[in-house]
Amino acid sequence: MTQTRSVSWQDDKIKMAVYEPFPGVQVMKVSVRAPGFIEERRKSNRLEINFCVSGRFECEFTKRDIAILKPGDMAISLFDGENGINSYSRFPMDFYEGISILLDCDIAEEWLKEHLEVFDIHLQILRERLLEAHWYWAGEAGTRCEHVFRELYDSIAYEETAYIRLKTAELFLLLCRSVQPQRENGYLPGGQVELVKHIRDHMITDSEGYSSTEQLAREHGMTSAQLQKLFREIYGMPIYRYLKEYRLERAAVELINTSNPVMEVALNAGFTNASKFSEGFRKRYKMTPTAYRKQYNLNRKRDSSVKME
């Protein structure tokens, strides 16, 4: 059955609806209204899979090992008792909603083999395909996996055991057949990582956009090309794309948490042109800002009515 657990973080709350579709697997619907928390990862031979539904999730395993999730992204990490033992989960917008799946590989593998052998799900293959020789990976979930993640997220409110079990197995089956792209593993000194993170923090709070990339690079003793290269190595995308997606996500969070007019939301997120904001939002979320707010409120009402029943 489902159990709901609340964890206090100063004046905010972290809520998780935890479901165990079968032994060795916990599926959690996560809702965060907090800046972050520290997680200890001392157990071995376990996998954690995260999928971002809305908001933004940045997990810092070490000074140079950072996994960043925006809506539609997933991450997988290995609990091996050595890497990322103390990780810091950061939520830049003080808002995050997503799915987290914890697997005790030995127990889950045994149950899958006995009860779902026809699906031919092997967690060792899943691990090898997604991680290869690494211990964590983050990136786009892909169209098919994202669809199943979102179905799983929505279904937890209904507590339908068979359906949640089926969707979890379907997700594992798809992930076993996934091939993730190669990533670069260049060494970055801790000082450079901290410097780029500092510059990133400056850019996302500079909603007026007065500081150019060239100006910021010059102020910190590097060229624009050097800054762009370091930024891409740490955050996995060019600066312009990162800032645009961050501002759209910030607008999406304000849309569902306030009743502010759309134009005010756009200005608060750093957009001065309403038509360009709407165009960018529609391209990113496949609907207008107004429709996005309406859809979220309908889903929230549906979940509330299910809990009351």
C-alpha cells in the first residue's frame, strides 16, 4: 500500500508518496518546496532513477560531478559505497515535482525472474546500457520513456497496484533497451567549476540581462570562448540555451503557484516581449501559458478528489 511521508526543511516541506510495486523496488512521487537537502548514499548495489516532471533538480555528488534535470530529463546513479556518498540535492526554484525509483538490485532481480520472466527484464543490462563504465548519467529521457514516466507519475494517485506494477515493468523494459550517448570525461579543476557555478548564479539572477557573456568572462579573467566551453562541460549545454530554458521553467513554476497575469509572469522570468515569451513557452511545453496553468489546476483537483475518495 501507499504511505505518505513529510520531511521538514526549515519552513518548507518535502512530500513523497511511496509505492512498492514489487519487492526491491520503491516508486516515489516527489513534491518539493525547499531549496535542497543532503542525501547519504552508503548502501551498495542499488540504483536510483529520477525523472523531472516540473521545476529543476541539480544533484551535486562532488565539486565536479553535477547532474542537472529539467522537465523531461532523467538521471540514474549507482550506490556503490564509494562514489557520491554524500550528495547535495538542490532545487534552484524552491520547487520540484518528479518520480524517484529506488532499486535493491538483488531482491528486485530475483522477483522479476520468478514472476515476470516473460518480459526478459535484467537490471544488470539496464545498468550497463545506461551507465556503461560510469556510476551516474543524466540526460533526456526520450519520447517513449518520458511518456511512461509521466503515466507512472499520474497513476500513483489512484493506487492501482496492477497498473503501477505494469508501468514500472514497462519502464524497466524500455530502459534495458536504451543506449545513452557517450559523454566527455575531461578533468576540470575544482576552482574552475566553482567559478563557472558562480557566474551561472549571477546570470540567472540578472533578469534584466545587462551582463553579457563577454563582459562576465572578462571580469573573471577568461575569454568568452573559454567560459562557453567550461559552461558546456559542466551544464551540458550552451549558456544561451541554459538561460532560456531556466527562465521558461521559472515562468512555468510561477504560473502554477500564483494567479499572476501571464505578462507579469513573463516579466518576472526576464522576458520583455510577450509574443516571444508565448512562442518560446509553446515550443517548450506544447501549449500556451494559459493552457498550461489550466491543465495543472485540473490535474491538482483530480488528485485531490482521488485522495478524498
